[in-house]
Amino acid sequence: MSEQQRGVRKTLWQLSGLLVLMVIFTIALVPLYDVFCEVTGLNGKPRRVDDAALQAALSRSQQRPLQMQFVTRVGQGLPVQFRSQQAAQRPVVGGRNQTHFTFENQSDTDLLVRTVPSISPPEASPHILKIECFCFQEMVLKAGEKKQVGLMYLVGAKLPDHVAAVTLSYTVYPVADAPAVAEEASL
Amino acid sequence: MQMQTEHAHEPPRGWMRWLLTTNHKEIGSLYLLFSLAMLFVGGIMALIIRAELFQPGLQLIQPEFFNQMTTMHGLIMVFGAVMPAFVGLANWMIPLQIGAPDMALPRLNNFSFWLLPIAFGLLLSTLWMEGGGPNFGWTFYAPLSTTYAPPSTSFFILSIHIAGISSILGAINIIATIFNMRTPGMRLMDMSLFVWTWLITAFLLVAVMPVLAGVVTMMLLDINFGTSFFNAAGGGDPVLFQHLFWFFGHPEVYIMILPAFGIVSLIVPTFARKRLFGYRSMVYATASIAILSFTVWAHHMFTVGLPLAAQLFFMYMTMLIAVPTGVKVFNWIATLFRGSISFEVPMLFALAFIVQFTIGGLSGVMLAIVPADYQYHDTYFVVAHFHYVLVPGALFAIIAGVYYWLPKWTGFYPSESLGKLHFWLSVIGVNLTFFPMHFSGLAGMPRRIPDYALQFADFNMVSSLGAFIFGLSQILLLIVIYRCVKGGKPAPAKPWEGAEGLEWTVPSPAPLHTFEQPPVFDPQRDSPSRA
Ligand code: HEM
Ligand SMILES: [Cu+2]
């Protein structure tokens, strides 16, 4: 093998290495993105609740003017009526708050649905902790059934003072055509 | 000596010869011809679009077909015309400029070329499939390209995969050639700027093509296997698609411009009869553009709801990238300064490149201003911006390169009078087409629509007229090339008085096999960076 051929071979190995690295990097970007969003609260991705977070949030109960707004949306032509009991409420900052939502299946077939939440503005989302929530869980709505579900959430005491309103938006989606994603619904 | 290295058996004749060729010049020609064909296919689609937009209202085609035309036009021009043209020029000229007998991996070279007709045959065939071809824009945002896409989308994904593999293999070949096949004595800082810009471009390709492959694979999984990478219903995120796409997409736009910088950096000194001003700063500027290009992708996504900190970061990084770009423009102008300039056709196209690319760069800086981009985003202003950098930018540089090297390829000068006619019609046509788009965009006309409000009618009529002038004048390019292959004024080995570089030491036309013995290269005398 000539000097030159050896050089070419070496370059090839190095470039293949770079290529493999970039493929791994691309695949890694997906979970990294989720972690990034969760840590920063970007994109309204809600945070996982653990005990430490709960204690920290509860530490300082206070009354301050904050508006919690609820938005409900129905995805992709689903024959469901989805309502929030209240359009908005004044929550206790640093304490537990409660509200209700109702789903009504307006068709004559059973439906399997899932509700996906989003919080805005992003800087608020690390401070809105959901203790009891129907979000991400698969839910059966029988034909014509009307169902009431509760939401219990906590507004962290460390919510920045300049945040005057937080929007919690829920979209209900059909599950039927996305069977393989159940395990992602771990929140 | 020539005899020893000649192949023992006759090369296959007829079309088999082209199918099996491993010669860098023949493969270069194949790439260039393929790109020329795609330029016309994509161009016809552009003219269909402009014909429909000539007047408000729907006259000629249906919105569904209009969307397929905008999508296909973008995909074909980016992946089928501009990129293969640069690879073709690289195949022809890099071995000649570094004194190598061929590319490092000749058989791989053949394979990378023949992947392209397969990829684009497949892509074009989707137009005749049920539900039509891709209709979601060349940026194929999910979920438009997944949940709401036509059934042919899986074929679209396959064709992107094949074209991507072709690009990666081509890039690997180019890097291996440049690193290992330079004639003895030629250091990296002695290489022509075309070789340098291509080296850096090839690294960009190896780095971002896997990201493109990854993102289309995720689409494929979302469409066919029920995953939810980009599907909010399943816990996925459509914005993730945009991050991944533009992480590929922004470096991709530099892939389409860096080799153009290289071509212009050769042509300007040749016809100004001066050495290039600031060779080293050109190399460093190219490298900084390439590195910075990984840190600006979200300037395409200012309106998706990025947090303020991210908007500021991407705004400043984008503006920063204009600095090395400005260095290049400055160096070209400094090269022209006090040169004894003559205006042959390659020089005309190169000068037009400098002016018009700068216009595109300036509208780019306008788009980089976040609050302004809220207004401009997804309007014709963006269309004006990227067409200025890509058509009178990248495409003009390719055409300049073709006129510049045609004497070397064919042994004849291209017709000067036809070339000048081609140039002036192209300049007039291109500016008539794209300049009014700045105004229709600022006035609020959205991009990718088959019909528009009446107040945009005048601008659109001018754009359409310009587009037909520009499109039809490219037939002159065909004629010039055809005639130059057939005959004309014979060209000597060095057809341009002020030209420098090893490619001009071989006869014109360049024989099939060159530099079987490495040429003598003395950096003191031959290097473009010599003192
Ligand atoms: C001074 C350098 C440049 C700056 C500051 C710049 C900035 C931008 C910005 C901010 C956008 C996003 C606009 C929007 O969608 O609202 C954009 C779009 C675009 N730019 Fe540039 N740009 C520059 C140079 C280039 C070059 C050299 C190319 C290609 C050769 C290019 C190709 C594109 C393309 C294709 C798009 C639109 C993509 C699409 O949405 O379809 N740009 N540019
Ligand atoms: Cu960009």
C-alpha cells in the first residue's frame, strides 16, 4: 500500500467516525430537547413533580393578584365537547388550588382520548405543579357520556412577581391512531 | 509513461462508458449535465408558479398543484441543481488545481453520481402518484408533512435519503482527495480558494446531512409506525421538527454559497490582473462562517415562541455571521481596486454576484432583527432575500465558473457576444423578478400562496415578466455550452491572461488523464498566499 493510499484510508476512518458521531448526536437531540424544555419550562412542557419541589413550592403561602386562565381545545375533528368549569380563577400562590373540567362525547361511538397540557408564559411553567391531573392519561369516553374531571394544582411561591397571568391550555386528542405512544404518557 | 498507466483493456463504449466511468472529468461532466437538466425542470416549475401569479385570482392551476410546484421547485433547485453543480465543478477542478491524477475514491465517485438520477427520478415520479407529490414546502414542516401529507410522502423521504447519501459520499471523497492527493510541496495554505471553500463545505455536509437523514427518518416513523416525534397528540412536539430541520437547514444554505465564494475569489483576481487581496483572511472568514453557521438556526423560528434570551442570542449570532461575510466582500473589492480590469463574461457574472449577493446579505441582516422579522417572516420579503443570495448569488457564481472553465473543458472559448447577451438578459430578468418581491413582502404579501389581494397585483406582474425573461434567457446558456463543445475560437492552455493555478498548465481541452506524474509546485512562486 502506498503512502497515499494509507493516508486516504486514514481520512476515511476519521470521516466515518465523524459521521457516526453526528448520527448519534442527531438521535440524542430528541431526548436532549425534552430535557432542555423540561428544565427551562420552555414550550409549556410541564415539570415532573417530586417531593422536594412540592415542599419548596409550599414554603411560603401568600395572597397576591395572579390570574390563572384555562383554555380548552379539541383536536382534529374529535366529536367531543370539552369545557372548563371556570374561564379563570385567582389561585393561592404557595398553596393548593382546584378546578373542574367536563368532557362530553357527542357521538354514538366510544372514544379513547388523551389530553395534553401546555403552560404559558414559559417562565411560569416550572412553578405550576400539578398534583392531581387527567393530563396525558388515556381516558375512555363512552358514546354520549358526560364526564367531570378534577385538577388540583399548586402555584409555587417562587413564581416571579411580574407574572400577572398564567394560561393553562389543554388540548384533547384522539388516541386510536397513535397506539405506540402510551408509554410516553408517564407524567 | 502515459502508456504504463493506460488501462490494459479498452473502456466500454457508448452509454456503458458513462455508466461505468470512474474518471473525475467525466463524472464532473455528468454532474454538471444533470444539474443543468434539473435547472430547467425546476425552472419550468418556477415559471408555472409565476404564470399563475401573473394576475390575482386563480387562472391556470389549482391550489393543490400550486403547492406541489412551490415544494418541488425548492427541493429540485436546492438538492438537484445548485448542490450537484458545485460537486460537478469540484470533480472537474479540484484534482486539476491540486495536481492530482483523479479523486481519491474513483469508484465511490461514480456511485455517488448515479444515486442522483435515482433520487430525483423517484422524487419527480411522486407528481403522478395518487394524492400528488409533496405539497408542504421545501422545508417540509411537520405535522403538515406527516399527519396531513399525501401518501407519496414516504417516497419523498426515500429520495431525500438517497440524495443525502450521495452528498455525504461526495463530500467524503472530496475531503480525502484534498487531504491526501495534493502534489508534493503544496501546503493547505497554498491551495486555491475554490479548493479551500470546498474543503470546508464538505465538512459541513458530513456534519449536517446525518441530521437531515435523522429528521426525515423520524417523519417516516411518525407516518408509518405510530411514533409521535412531532405529534403533539402523542406527547411529541412540532417545534422540535423545526429545530432539527434548521440545524441542518442553515448550514445547508452556506453549503450552497461557500463554493460560490471560492469561484468568485478565483475569477476576480484573474480579470483584475492582481493577486487576491487577503488570501489568509478569506480562508479564516470561510472557516468562521462555517462554524458560526451552527449557532444561528433559530433565526428561521423567531415567531414560534422562543424565549427572549434565545431570540437575543440567535439575533446577535446571526448579525455576527455578517462580519466574516463582509470581510469577503471587502477583499473582493480591494482586489478590484487599481486592478487593470477587463470585462469578459466570467468576470461580468462574478461582479454581478458581488453586488447582488450583497443585496441579499443586507436583507438577511434586516431579517435578523427579531422585531422586524415578526413583520417580515413568511412574506415575500423572505422570498426576495433568499433568492438574491441563491440565484444572482450562488447560481451566477456557478455560471461564472462554467464560462471561466469551459475553455479548459472543451478547448474552445465560449462565444463572447452570446455570453454577454446571456449575462445582460439574466441580470435584467433576475432583478425584475426578485427586487419587487421586497416591496410586495414589506406590504404584507404572504409566501406560498396561489392567489393574492389586489394591492399586490403590480409587483407580481413585474415579477412574472422578469421571471420569463430570466427563464427564457437561460436557453442562451444551453446554446453557448452546445456551441462551445462543438467548436469556436481555439483556447490555449491558459485562456485567460491573468489566471493562476495548476489547472492552466495542462492543455486545453484537458486530456482524459492529467497529472499522472505529480506536477512541480514551488510555493515561493506558485502559491496564492506567497509574499
Ligand atoms: C448575511 C448573511 C445572512 C443573514 C443575516 C441571513 C438571515 C436570514 C434570516 C433571519 C432568515 C429567516 C427569515 C424568516 O423566515 O423570517 C433567512 C432566511 C433564509 N436565508 Fe438567509 N441570511 C444570510 C445569508 C444567506 C445565504 C448566504 C443564503 C444562501 C445561500 C441564505 C438563504 C436563506 C434561505 C434559503 C432562507 C429561507 C428559508 C425558508 O424559509 O424557506 N441566507 N436568512
Ligand atoms: Cu438561516
